[in-house]
Amino acid sequence: MTAAGGTVTVPDVGSIAFPPQAFADAATVRASVTHEPEVDDLFNATAATLLSADHRVPYELRVDVGSAQPAAAATVSLKLPAPYRATLRSTSQIRVFAANVWDDPDSAVATFEMLPERFPFTSESVTVSVPPHFFTDGVGGGGTFTLTLLVATAPTVPDEATLPPTESADTCSGATLRPPLDGELTVTSPFSTRTHPVLKKVHQHSGTDYQAAEGTNVKAMADGVVEYSRYEVKESNGTVVGYGHYIVLRHKDGSGSLYAHLQEGSLAAKGTAVHAGDTIAKSGKSGGVTGPHLHVEYSPNGTVFTKDSRVDPAACIGAGPTGSITVQDDNSPGSAFTVAVDRRHVCEVTVGGQRSCVIGGLHPGIRQITITAMPGTGGDHTRYKIILNDGLKFPNGATEQTDYIYWLTRSNTVNVNVPEPAK
Ligand SMILES: [Zn+2]
């Protein structure tokens, strides 16, 4: 393939088209169809579990582009085999899943992500735009960039197309947190889900790094219990990556926070109950680091080790109204819904995936919470429970509400009174 771009076709399966300037130098693009057990494993562990994906086409498309990531998105069209289409039902939509590797100094994991295009279950073919970062050279960087794509179904989601985009980077998507260190906080590496502007490879950083000399006291960002207190490193192509000594706190609103690269021997034990501001460890330089610092992660929905559920903790640290709203499912397999605040989409509870949403950083006054049901598996309704924490109340003074939504009704809206922050 030259700088003029071009198209590679796999007979009976589909085609991959690259626009002009996708490659600076001539590139050899090879497309093949495979069905590897490790792709099945990755699909089952990530897309099926976290995104409720099901009914996958029994092969995957692999596109090998050589030693350089493309500079522009590729357009991929895939035909859907007739026997596969015969198994689909109207409660499903067809989606395309692309393998991705989150490779940063703190952790390195492979996962399947769902591309945004949606297709009705009657489709005979699908066409998607695949951004450059899905051409990945693997954990630690193997030097050969490959795209792995597959087709599967996901539950239909009503009205999602009309929802505004999720929170902006500087908006706290969880509860208000206490600082993890005393004194002035200096961010040495911000939370980032974007393509690095200089490095050719995508740089994902799902936490915030703070400047901290070895031995600095690390503080709990909210009340909770030590859920994990342990050590983890991986070796990846000769480089050490991983959290080193780290702590995960489970907070009373269901959220989780993680503190990494801590000093050996300084960690609070698993099961210890802590209050916001308590010392839980000393900072250090264990694990995959170039120097001492504190790496902090925050997962408002509580699924701590799922990259997509983490939000920027820095946006949640500091002043602001306290209190948060937890919306959780009832542990039945069919419950799935989205939650919006003042019509702003905040998060989702998915079938087999995350079980609760925690919403904080709310402005004082009456806030409108809208829960929209997504058809799940079995039954005709979705159950949920709303728990108001730290001074928030429903207009009738209650702090808990259990209710359900028929899928045909689709949504319920309730008002929540958020008090002015205490002076
Ligand atoms: Zn970090």
C-alpha cells in the first residue's frame, strides 16, 4: 500500500480501505480470517462480560499493517454469513468489536471495545470506521501493528442516540473526594484517554500521578474499607510494569479508589476500616515507575479493575458539595439502565457488567435524575434502587427508593434535593 491509500479485499468476508496519507511510507497490508482460542478468551473476558456482547460471528478479521500505525482511520466492511443472521433476534443489535491494548506504565491489559456504529439485526453487512489506535503492537510493544475485529450482538439501547455526550474531562463524575496527600498537590501525569500528540502510539493513563517523595503519608480519599492490600508487577518485553505495592479502598457509596507504587511494608491491612484523611500507606516507587510518585485511580461505579469505569480523580478532589447518588440494580440478570442528571447522560448499568452508578459533584438545588431502561435478558421490566448519601434527600425526605420500569415505558424521572455545602 502506498501513500495514496488503497483497499484490501478478503473474498466472501469483507474489505479494508485506507484513505490517502494513511501511510507515510509504502506499507504491506495483510488481511486474514482466523478463529484463535485466545481471541475467544479475550472476547469472553471483556466484551461478553462488560458490554453484554453475545452471538459472535465464528471468526475474526486480522489486518497486519507492519511496523507503523496508520495515520488515519480505516473503513472496514464485513459481510454477515447467512447462517449467522438466521440466529439473530429483534432484541439485539449488531455491533463491531475491536481489540485494544491499554499500555501505560501502571498496568497493561488487552480488551475488546465496541465501536460506536449500530446495525439492525436484519443487516446483511456492516461498515465501520476504525480509528488508528486499534492497530496495536500489543502489551509492551512488539513492533508489528495488527487490527483484530469481530462481529457480535449487544442488547438494543433505546434513545441513546439522542443523549448528549458523557461528562467533559474537567467535570467530576463521582463523589467529592479528600486529597490523597497533604499540602499542595502537583500533578506529574494527568488522567488521559486520548492519543498522545507526539508519540505515535496511543497513551492511555487511567489514573492521576501526583508528585510525592518516598515515605510521604498517603491518605484515604473517602470513608471505606481496605479491599485489597497487595503487590503486583508484570514483565513485558523486558520492561517492568504494574502497580507494585497498592491498596484498593471500597467506599460506602459503592465506589472504589486505588493507590499505587507504595512503599513496601507501609500498607494498611486488608479489611481495615478507614475514614477520609486517615493515613493508609506511605508513597514509594514500587512497580513500573521511573521515579517515586503516587498513582491514584477512582472508579465511581466500583468496578475497580475495569479501565473504562475509571474517571479522572483530580476533577473530584477538593471543595464542592459533598453527597452522592447511588443507583444500583437488584442483582437480577436482566436489569440494565442508563442514568442521566438534568438530562446529561452520566453512566450505565449493563447486563452482566457494572452493577451501580455513583453520581457526585452535584450542584445545589433540585436535580432531576432520569433512569432509562435498556431491555435486558428475560422479563419485561428493569428493577433499580436509588440510595442518597451524605445529606441528599428526595422531596418527601426519604433517602432510599426502590422501583421498576417496564421496558415499553422506558424511563422514570425523580427529583433529588442537593443541599448547599456546609461552610
Ligand atoms: Zn500513573
